[in-house]
Amino acid sequence: MLWIAAAHAFTVQPRVRVGSDEITGLAAAAGDTVVVSGGKYNGFNQDLVAKTSVDRGLTFTSEVVVADLYRFRGFRSTSPGVRFPAALSSDASVRLVAGNLWMSDYRVPWIGAYDPVKWGALGVWRDDGAGWGPAHVVDAMTDRCATLGRGCMLLVEVTELAASDDGSVAWTTYLGDDHHGQVDPGHGRQVLLGRTEHGVVVGAPLDLSAAVLPNDLSNERDPQVATDITGDQVFVAFGSLGSPMGAGYVAGVTLAASVDGGATWTTNTVDGGGGDVAVARDTGEVLWAVANLVGGVSELQLRTSTDGGQTFGAPDILAVPQVYTDHLRLAVSRDGGTVAIAYSGDLFAGQANAGIAHVLVSEDAGATWTDLSLGLRCYDEFELAISDDGDTVYVLGANNGDAWLVRATR
């Protein structure tokens, strides 16, 4: 199906500044609640902060410090990550945010000019009305680092956070990076998946790349996670780049689906650069969006599954001009009637559209679409959300050192 410029009821509203360009997390729920989260330099290091709006993003409360990332867990050296995703329960009574650190441990010898040991830590913080507290902290692959007996500089980057309707189950995707190939020679970035229930971590993080790819010598990127009403079904979309070993890798965009809480997985892989996944929670439909370049022509592909992500129908093809294929975002209302895909113009095309954020919006479950140009040059730094009733589309984007929330309403 080719993209059709259709009449629409959405109007782009004036943008609202929500902080610095490190405000990178966005979540919207039923009613009027919106949460944004990010990092803020406190004069010495960086805090994980959150802001809440109860009027659909028109105004926000003063930012709340969720965690002091420097002091947390007492490591000597920390460097904040660049993403701080957020999630909400359907009634907005439970808020979750995530952040990560790069850390050094001076108890082990140096490796040449590199710091002694660097690895990442992922944290998920939860507020169910009693204030923010840590729900899940993972020193990413530290045990594997320790078994090596010397520094292996394993890094981590948190990418996305998804919660069940009641907020009791939270899934988090992040990337582990065997920076020097010392632990798993030939392996690049791995997609990792963590789970918490009622603020308590469940089991060890899953190395999803190793679990679902036939040969995971590739470098994965930008994993995005979605879940259903209960949190038992979980879906992860991620892209794969070429292998540093030159052969045996999986390229393209993969959708990994589990309907049993991550015990078993079904995968689908297609050509493309970046992808995202979303669930229409009232119908259970799983939507999977992929950005691709076919014969020199940019396109967005949208596939739908009605069997829990096990199989997908033929893609709807949305023709767009010079899309940046490595980064896109997908969101859907609870009933599946309103669907939005955010993308930006090609960063390297040297044209006026480079880096400009756009949102394709459909009000009829994907039958027809309208391209809303937001006039915000945020390159690949943007997030997307839809209110559960489908009446408001939110885009959070960084531009000239600031973070802006742009709303389209009907």
C-alpha cells in the first residue's frame, strides 16, 4: 500500500521546552499524564531526573531527582549514558525510568592506555506512589568480565523500557559491548533483556542475541521492546550490522517474540536499517515498523501480527523521501485505530530535509496516512508516544541543546 496524503483531524501544537537535550525518555498513559526523563549535570556528575505532566504535556512539574548516578553503588568513575527511557502503568499510578553508567574499577591492572576495567550498569527505578526507588540494577556482564581475570572494558547502553498495564512487570532492553573482543572473540554488541516484577529483578539478564540469532557475530543496534497487558508477552525489534569477522552474521532487522515470559522465542528477520515494535493492547495486535532503502528509494514498512508476533502479514509500504533508515519510532493507541511512525530526513543527503523530524499518522488503523512535518531538526534523537485514547501524538526531540515536546492533537 503506497502512502496516501489523506485529510486528517490532527493539528500540530506549539512545542514545549522540557529541559536540556539529555531529556530523552517519554511515556504517555490513559488520561492526561505524560512523563519525561533524562540526565542533568549537577555540577559534578549527572542526576537521573523525571518530570510529570497531568495536562497532556502543556505544563510539567518541577523535575525530581530519581537517582544520583555518581554516588549510586559507590564506583569511583562514572559517565552517564545518553538514553533514559520511561514507562507508565495504564492508570499512571506507577512510573518507571531507566538509566545507565559507564564505570571504572581500579582494583585490577590496566590494559595499556585503557582504564583498568570498564563495564556498564543498568538501573531501573520505580515509583508506585511511595517515592522513587531502585527496582533493578545490573552490572552488565560483570561476572563474565571477572572470570577473565583482567579488564575487558564491557560497556552497556540502555535503550527502552516497557511496562504491563498495572506496572507490575517491566522489561528493559540494553546493549552489551565486548569492547576488546576479550570475552567472546568476534562478537560485537549484544542485545540484552531484563525483567522486573513489582520492583524485584527476575533472573539474570538474557543475552537475546545469543538466544535468537543463528550466529550472532553481528553488531546489534537500537533494540526496542514492547509488552502486552499482562507483561507475559514481550517483543523486541533490533537492527544488525555487519560482522567484524566478515561472515556468518545476521543482517537486517529482527523481531523476536515471546508469549511465555521470555522462555521461548520466535524470530522474523527482514532487510532494513532500523525497526520498532508496538502492541495495540485492547486487540493484542503486534505492529512492526522497519525503515529500508530499496533500489535507492526510501520506504517505511509496517507489518501486523494477530498471533502474538509469531507470523506477520505482507508489509504496507509507506513511501517517504530520503529517510534516515537507522532510527525510527512506532506507537499505537490501545484500540489500534491510531498509529504513528516517527522518522527523520536522511542525515547525510545534504538536502533541506536532513534531520527534520516527521510523523506519519493514521487514524484508520493504517489504511491512509498523513505526514506531519514538525519543523524540528533533531536528527536521530527523538522518541514517540500516543495517548491510550489515540487523541494526542507526542514527539520528544533534541534541538540546539534543548529537549522539546511536540504534540499533535485532534
